[in-house]
Amino acid sequence: MTNAWKTYSEQEKKEVMDFNDSYIDFLSKGKTERLCNQYIIELAKGFGYRNINEVIENHETLKPQDKVYFNMMNKSVALIHIGNEPIEKGLNIVGAHIDSPRLDLKQHPLFETDGLAFFDTHYYGGIKKYQWLAMPLSLYGVVCLKDGTTVDVCIGDQEGDPVFCITDLLPHLASDQMKKGAGEFIEGDNMDLIIASIPANDEEKDAVKKNVLNILKEMYGIEEEDFVSAEFEIVPFGKAHSAGLDHSMVLAYGQDDRVCAYTSLVAMLEQGDLDRTAAALLVDKEEIGSVGATGMHSRFFENMIAEVLEAMGDYSDLKVRRALQNSYALSNDVVAAHDPNYASVSSPHENMGQFGHGLAFAKYTGSRGKSGSNDSNPEYIAKLRKIFEEANVIWQTSELGRVDQGGGGTIAYILANYGMQVIDSGVALQSMHAPFELSSKADVYEAKKAYSAFIKNCK
Ligand code: MN
Ligand code: MN
């Protein structure tokens, strides 16, 4: 395995650092899937991408080198850059997810107990609940009103904003708590966000809650009943950080999988004219099984290909199927990096991704004997090896960890259902799914380089 840092000239090292500055900015601004969706679409527009719904409405014609995007319910986005070859010959697809583990508010979140007001939460994705205690948290969300308008809420990350927290028990009184396993350390239903403590003046019962409602009415014009048509996410407070004395790493919330989303996006946007059509899928709901209309199981991407073919005057059902089956895909999602502090769960003998050793490929993921995995074909891997060698990409392979310790999955198997070639590839993280995850800047940079070479040259 090659340590990427050893290969860089001073100029390249600067490029790595500069690229990661833009990545850090993306992480700081895109703390929910909705905010990522907005950021991605704004950026894509600047590179000439147009909303496919406008193309459809105006009965416009699409031709090679045109670029379109599809916004799926403000939570997922697909980009297509049409190549010179017929689309039925297949696309080069990079896919990643923009949802991250977090705490969501329940439908009736607001309650008062013992003179304090709280928001009740329901966690989203695989978290270690104890990691979210006694740390500053920010609140993001949308409230959809009956008149059809939507109120955006973001509290915590702007200068001067208050933050929130879920309290933990002081060690002095924790003798019972400390005997519990980490899974039972705090119950999901006790993950209550403390939000206020001042009672409204002229109220007897639930006076603090009343005061919260007054504040919400004043700031956002919303009533308690409006929470039922709202979606709120609680995420760690603050910006993404450059980490390490040598600035070689990124410490930030949401790197699973915004690291692959961002690198895939930039790789897509920086393309000049293409032979094969390219697509980037930046999708929601991966952390809970890729379900629902905005997850990868939804058929919006297939429909988008049909719409593009139609706008080119070339639609048939068979062509859509051929386009999908003849495609090549990189399912870009993070893998677990070898962590010397937890070496016992690493896969032995160079089968574990390591910081600074480039983009990590996982031929298969899954758990308990590859269950639920897309096991990629060696014929395809050979093709990719050649592309990456020619583009001087530094890459490695990775298992998810020690065979019997567990595992996981990505969107790879869903794309593979169309009969296309798919492999998992991504940046290796330490502390994956923790409120702050750690990555290597060299790996982030190599990921972008690899995705770019793949989009341009895979055929
Ligand atoms: Mn992921
Ligand atoms: Mn994940």
C-alpha cells in the first residue's frame, strides 16, 4: 500500500489542502440532507445544469453535452451530463448519500416537566446514543403550513444563536448508570432536548412551554399544532474542522456520507465534453435502508433517464432498460478505517482501509458471510484498476472489519438490481457515525481524483 502523502509534491500538497478547505465549507453548510440538496443544486446550476422539469414543461430538446438535474422532494438530487454516445450504451454513475445519523423531533415534540421545557426525539440511523449527551447541538428544520408555505428553521450555527443539549448524569450520582451496557446507558425515549426554563408571566400550568410557544410564534409564526407537519433534525453544533498538528485530517459531523457526495459532485461538475453519459446520484435515506420516495429504492432515477431519452426524441422502454443494464457504477460510501485504538476489530493482513492510503474499494460489504452485499465482479475491478493507474490515483482495498464482528451495506445492491456493474468505493473514516467523524485529507482528495477519472474514462 502506498502512503499518498509520500507521493505529493509541495504543489500537490497545497492542492490537497485547498480542496479540503472547500470540502470543509460544504460540511459546515450542509448539515442536513435538505441543505446539501440546496447547496448541490446551486453549485450545479453554476456549471450549466438545468432543472429537467423545466425542460419537460417547455418541450425542449436535449442533445449531447447538455446537463440536467432532478430535485427529488428537496432531499435527493440526480445530475445527468449527456455524452456523445447513445444513452442506451450505458452511463457512468457515481452514487453517494447525503443523509447522516442524527436525532429527529417527534410529531408532538414539546413538553414541560418540573419547570423545564423539552423537545422529545427519535434517533435516525445507527448511533451510539451516549455520544450525543452533554454536547452543544443545533436544530434545523422545515415547518409546512396549511396555506402551502414553508418556514425554514435553523437555530444554533449562526453567530449569536443559542444551542441546545441533552443532559448527562454527573459521575457522583452515576453508580447505577455506570453498570449499564453502552446500549442501555440512555434509553431512546430519554433523549430529550432541554430547550427552555423561563415561565410565561401570566400562566399557571405549563408556563415554560407556553413561553416557548410564544417565542416560536414571534420568531417563526408557528403554532404548536404546526409541528405535525414539520421535520426537525438535531445535529452537532458547529463547523467542520481541519484536524491534527499537520492539518492532515478533517473532523466533522456528517462525513458519512457527505465526503463521498461532495467528491462525487465535484468530479461530476469538473468534466469537459464526455463520450459516455454520466450521472451523479446524491440520495437520502441510506442510513435507514434507502427506503421511501427519496431513497435509492425509489425509481426517480430510472424515470429521469426515461425523461432524458424522451427529450432527445429517442425514448423507448427498452432503451431505458439497456441504459441501466449497460451502466458502470461506483457506489461511493465510507468504509471503516483501521484505528490502532481498536485494532482487534480490524481485518488482518492489509485488508483494512488505512488513513492516507487513498480511495478504498470494497469488493463486497454485508455481514455474516457477505449477507446483503453487492459482491463486485473481478472483470469490472480490472477495468477500474487500469483507469486509476492511468490517472495516478492512489487507492486501496478494504473489508468493513473483522469478519465476525458485524458489517453494513450501501446503495450498491440497489443499483446492481438493474444488472449494471457496481462496486463500493469510499473514504475510510475513524469514529464513523459518531457526532464527529475523522477522515484523511489525502483520501478525500484521491476520492475526487478517482471519481473524476472514472466518469471520464470508464467504458
Ligand atoms: Mn454511509
Ligand atoms: Mn452510515
